[in-house]
Amino acid sequence: MTFSITAHDPASKARTGTLTTDHGPIQTPIFMPVGTAGTVKAVHQRELEADVNAEIILGNTYHLYLRPGLDVLQQAGGLHGFNGWKRPILTDSGGYQVYSLSKTRKIKEEGVTFMSHIDGSKHIFTPEGVMDIQRTIGADIIMAFDECTPYPCEYDYARKSMEMTHRWLDRCIARFDSTEEHYGYRQTLFPIVQGSTYPDLRRQSAEVIASKEREGNAIGGLAVGEPAEEMYAMIELVNEILPASKPRYLMGVGTPANILEAIARGVDMFDCVMPTRNARHGFLFTTQGIINIKNQKWSRDFSPIDATLGGYASTFYSKAYLRHLFKADELLSGQIASLQNLTFYLWLVRQARAHIEAGDFVAWKNEQVVKLMQRL
């Protein structure tokens, strides 16, 4: 994997770049649709390519390990062969599930023992095992195994968790560097900065992660309930330490405003379930603001969902028709809404790239943060 920076915004830390993998290039800043179980919910791969124009999608190590299982994935030629996606894939290591499945797991130095949410069976994830699993899944970018701490989090717990994450990272690197790719294309490993919202811990973690000199770095443990201003402060602090010559991935973030503010602070890569999850409940992100399409006010609005975006779903269907589909509990409602929201998120980062290149990103960002988060 290579990364080259192509433009800088003169008034912020925002930049554009090209991240090149064996499955193709990725233009940054980029948003990555989340395909937890090998699929972006309610969206065909064809639509992801042609309508949304997603350049990279995510899979999740925990979910894919449990179902369909590693034997199926290996026989299929990895996740690319299994789901037919020809562009890059990134896999989350399962560290977030360590956080979200707190009632059914135990964390020790060796790794994490957990019970399957599917059938209650017992499993263990170690740093070495997670590297092996991600080798088998075959993502272009794989994540180190970490613990994502909750918010709020006591200082001592955050410190001990961060230190264990660093020890796990050393084990991840040793295993990754001593093993080979399974399917004939290169994979790369991203470490993850932790430390909750404590500046000294974040600084220490960023220094450790930067010292590993991997091809890219991630910022984890944010967007877990902390105020936005604390999240932005941690991003600024960490990005002063992580090397500017390498891509920075902010995990699990977030709203359109979060993404624009993080781009201004030097972040290059984003993912979040919000576009598709909100879509399935009738909440639409549009270029004019946020719509609850189930509201009565849209029942006779025959204008396109979002004419500005282009794209089939946004321009072919009306707001009134989409509202009808939701009220009738039709499956097509979630598909159209998901396409709308994903198309919007990819439009947002493309617009950010254009304004960085034009040198007016900050003025545009400040206007959009207000506009895009208003309720219509």
C-alpha cells in the first residue's frame, strides 16, 4: 500500500490524497460503507459501485469468523471472492465487539474470551489469532486487535487498557510480519491509538503507534458517547503526533458534521453504520438537511428525494413515494433510504476533496456543518 498527499487546505489541516492498494486506488478523504457480515445492508454490490461509487467497504472480523466461518471464506478465495466486491476492503479486528459485548466476554492478557451472539458457543480472540483470521478473510487493510474503552472511563482503567492494547499490538505485528498473504495480493496492518479522552494517555498512545512505522494509523475509542468537543480535541492532539505522510483513519465516526470537522483536523478515512442504520428507520441525510421521511409533511411532496445528489435512488423516487413505502412496511423503503444516505456520505467527502483542492474548504465546511445538521 502506498499513500501520496495531493493537496493541502491553506486554512486547516485538511488534505487530499491517494491511497493505492492491489485492489485499486482510494481517493481521500474517504467514507467507507460498513458491510459488517460481508454485505452493506440492503444494498447490492452493483449499486455500491455504480450509484454510490464506494471506493472501499468494511467487513468485521468477529461477525465473519462466526458466520459464514473461515473455512467457507478460504474456499471462496477470501471475502472478495465470496461477495464479489472487486475494490478494496478493510476489516475491523473485532476490538469494538470487545467493547459492545461487555456482558458476554472476559478480557485477559492472552486475549478475549467471548460467547457467540448467535448460539452462545465459547471462543477466544488473541492478537495472533485475529491476524490469522484477517489473513483468511483477505482484506486489503486489516486492523490491530485492541480494546475500545467506554465513556466515561476511569483514568486507571483507560491507562491499563491502553498499555495492554500496545502489548497486543506488538504481538499483532510479530504475527503479521511472520505470515504470508493467502490470495496473492498484499495486505497492510494499521495500529490503533487508544487512551479514552485523557490527553496524556492519547499523547502516549499516539507516540507508541507512530513509532511502529506502519503504512497507516487509526484513531479508536472515540464516538462512544463523549461530547463532540472532547472528540475533536483528542483528534487534534493525536494528529500532531501521527506522521502526516501516512493515512489517518478515525474509526466509527460519524455524523456529517463530525466528518467535516475531523477532515479539518487532518483525518483521511472514516466509517460508520449511521447512514444505513438511520436509513432503515426513515431518517435521511440530504444536501439540504435531515429528513424524517415518516412525517406527515412529506405525504404529498412529489419532488425527488435529493435532486442535488444525482444517482438513481435520490432522483427517481419522490419523498411521498418513499414515505408510502415506509408506512406500508415495504422492504424497498430501506433499500432506497440506504442508497440515499450512502450516496450523500460519498458526495460529502467528494465535495470536501474539491474544496480542499480549491483552497476554500474551511468556509465551505462552516456553512455545511450548520446546513446539513438542520432538521427539515
